[in-house]
Amino acid sequence: MSRTVLAPLTSVLLLLPLLAGCSADEPGARGDGTPTTAAPSASAVASEEPAPKPLLIGAFRYVSPCRLLGPDDVREIYGKPGPYADITQEGIDSPQPVYPNGREVDSQCWYRFDDKANTSVQLYVDQYPSKRAARKAFASTLRLGRGTLSKQIERDLRKDSPLADVLRGLLEIQKENEAKGGGVRTPAIGEDIAFVSGRGWFEALRGNLVLRLKRSQYQGTPFDAVSIKGTVQQTQEAFRRIDERLADPDLDQTRVDSWWPDTAADGWAPFARVCDVLDDEAMATATGRAVPDTVTDESVVLKPKVRLRRNHLPGSRSVSNRCERRQREPGSDENAMYGDLQIWYTPPGHTGGELLDGAFVRTISGVQAEGDVTIDQWRSQGYLTDIDVKGADKAYTLTSEPDGKHDRWIAAQVGDRVLVLDVSEFGDKSVSVPLGQLLAAMEVAIANLEDATP
């Protein structure tokens, strides 16, 4: 199974320290970085159950990126999406930040429009534990835009120095950094907003947040950002709405549903919030690690009906959504555990039993293979085994090698939905968790399924 890596773009390397003004950060928990304490409502006081504690990055409220610029916002601002449009959101939902040692939490919301121009709108939100750290990050973008460091290196090269060859190499690297990551302020949009032409995004400083907003289109080769002239008005309106949401001290911190608000689900198996199915408990059951994790949530396509025109095969006609949870190994930035859950939904005219076989083959071999490859072929070669899973009507486990020591998945039919789960460790080594742990995690996910279904 291929993994979709949607990590936000990393910052360019600065060759000299940056100087930025600083002031003490006050404790608080407001979305725009402004310290505040919201008074509890009367209903919350009266309730026997305490209100859930907000997710915090340092002393600041965590912001769910698709809550800042929602599906309705992008359609009103950027245009009408096509039938295969989808939404990907990445962030956290654990009560502790991903990087407890003071590093920023990266989050993003990504809309793929599937229109004629293949429009894509991306909002990255880098969430820092202090305003000072956010200011330094934004200042680095502005400094690269001024090009002061490469100019200094050029002046140094005019002098006869044994370090000349080293400086020439540094100059080339720095010029590339400036071209790609340098930003220029755009007062017409906002004093704390810069345009980074090398990346095609607008970058904004908001309290402890650095936001990067980009509209791109693929109308040929290569994949290029739309010119600044074509996005100014859209960007102004997008940031107006973002700022309005940031001013709300009670902004919803959860992910948006993993389907578009008007996705037509008539005749389909009911959609579920996939990352509520693969929740913290299911992940911890599989990995044995109770550490904060990052969450990637991929939505169902906007118009599932388009799948019905493909062919008569249930796997090809079905739609799915997907959740990936990543748990970093304590003390390591390289090794991590990945939990990957797909939920397939039975299309009109088919049964969950038919979908189990079709979704399994399609997940392994692709859409084109569903009509040519059967479950019995996988079973006869020792790759597939029937397995009992609590709460499932029928289930298979698959290994990529018959010895059972390589990638292992479980696919389980639960009524008219099919869950496909894979939990593996990637990094210095790549190995699936033991079958018993994977089975236990699948059973936790199945137990979550109904509560995760609106």
C-alpha cells in the first residue's frame, strides 16, 4: 500500500542567525494568539460532565486548519469544484502537542477541486508555542526576500580570501534559498502578509501562527502557482474570513467531516468519520505507544455517483475515505509507527460481501485488476487467510510474503462497509505489528464505527 505523505513544506535553511524583536508571551488560549480566558457557559456549569479541555500548543489554542477556511468558503471564493473533488486535512487531535520539546506543530487543509484547471487550494498553519518563535519564522521569510545575506557574501568575495571557494558555494545555495523562500510584504492585503513568489503562496503572521495560503492550477507542465495578480482579490477575502474565525475564542478545534457538506450519499452505505474510527485507543492498541500523533484525514469524493459509471464491479464503483495516524518514536525524528485505515462504502445495487472482495483486490492491485484477480488466487498462493474478527461479518488477513513476516493487513466487512487496516513501523526498519495487535486494533475500530457515523 502506498503511503500518501502530505507533510507541509519545510522552512529554507538560513546561513546566519536572524534578529527579531521579542517580548514576553503571556499565557492564554485564544485562536489568534491573543491571550484570553473564556467564561464557561451556564449550560457547561450545570452539566455533570466537565467540558473537554482545549487542545493547546504551549499556552495557545490549537487551530484546526479546515475550520479557518472551510469547504463552503473555498467554493464561494475560488469557484465550483468537480465531481472528484476531495479534502485532506492534517493536524492533531491529542491533548498534547506533537512536539513536546517546544517545536511547532504543522497542520494543513488541502482542497483538490477536480475542475478543468485542476485547481488546488492549500492552507498551511504552523502553530508555535510562543509568539516570539512565530515572529522569527516570519522574519526569516522577509529576510530572504531582501537578499541581504547573498549581498554580504558577494561583498566578501571581492576580497582575496582562502575561503573564496567556500563562499562561492554558499552564495549559490543562498541565492536558491532566496529565490524559493524569499517573501515581500503586500500592504494592500495586510501588513503582516508577504508574497513568496518562489512558492506561489501568501504568508501571514498571526500571533503564534504562521499561515501560508496558496492557490495553484495544473494547466500544463509543470505544476505552477497562479500569478499574484490572479489571486489578490481571492486572498484578501480568504484572509478576511480566516481572521474572523481566529477572533472566535470558541472556534471548533475538531476536524471537519471527511466529506463535503453537500455530498450526495443517497443509496450508499452511511459515511463515517474515519479518524474517529481509527482513534487514539485503536492506535495505541496496535502499537503499544501512548504518545501524541499526527492525523491525516482524506475525504470521500464530492459526487460519489460518478463512480457508478466506471463498470459493473463493486470495488471500482465504491468510494472511500481514509485516516493515517503517525506516532513518532520517542527521541527520534526518523522512526515512526503508521496506522492506515480505509473505509469503503457499498454502492447502490451491491452488497457488503461483494464489496469486501472488490475493495481488497482494488486496494492491493489497483482498479484495473479487480476484474482479472480473484480472492481465491491470493488465497491459493498463501498470501490471504480467512480470519475471525469480533464485530465483522467476514474478514481476511493478507501478507505481502507467504512467510507472514512482511506487510500485513486486515480487511473486514461490517454490514455494508469494509474496513482495511494496516499498522507498520517505518524508518530504519519497516515491519508490520504482530497479527494479534493488528486484530485487537481492528476490533476497537469496529466498535467505534457506529459512534463515528452521524
